[in-house]
Amino acid sequence: MRLIALVFITLFAFSAFADDMPAVDLDGLLKEVRAHDAKTMVVFWAPWCPFCIRELKILRNNPQFATNNNLQIIGLTKRNDRRAAVNFVKKQKMPFRFFIAEQDVYDKLQRIDAVPLTVVFSKEGKVLDYEYGKQDIEDLALMLED
């Protein structure tokens, strides 16, 4: 009986954990981008990266930035960083959506060889700008200019 309970708890915990940060392929990411009526900023990040954490906190601490620019913000991380990423997002109460990027996002979008990478998409899904490395709020604002 204990074994059955343990198996049930383990399966339930895994399924609840899996729902916290869903996986997305490139088509799914572009669907999310196109569902928003303005630009989308996607931050490729990792929970072990201090510059990534800094950028995400800047975005979280400046909610007027997204509001004033009618901006959707999405965070993407790799599958092997999932557990730490979910814990970080929950602990820091991040107000935007996060996904686990499937490999085809990295293969098809562009060369992604460092984090943070911040990419701005048009509402049609076209890449408008991208920047590697740490960004301040002023840098992020410049990325949104036409």
C-alpha cells in the first residue's frame, strides 16, 4: 500500500511540475508571438547566469515598461535547466510567461550560443532586433524603437 501511495505521489508531483513551465517548439513560440497584438520580447536565459537573472529582475521590477510599450515578455530556457528555472520563477514571482525551448528553437531561429539573448519580434513573428549580454532598461527600450 505504501508503495502504491509513493508511486501515486511521485507521478502527481511530476505531472504538476511539468505543467509549471511547458515546452515549446519554434512553431509554438511563433504562435505565442503572433497571438499578441504588438511586439514580443523573448529572453533566452539560464538560472545559473547572473546577467540573465539581472535582466529578468529588471523587467519584473519595471512593469510599466511592458505596459507602456504594449509588450509581451516571454522567458525561454533549456530543458536541462528546468528544475532550477521553475524554482527561480516561483520564488521571484515573475509576472510573465516562461517556457522550456525545444531544440528546434535553437536550431531554426538563429545561432544561440550565449545567454542572455534578448530577441524582439514583431506581431507577425519577424525578428526585429536581438542583443547578447546584459541589458539595462534603457538598452531594452532602444531595442523596441522602429
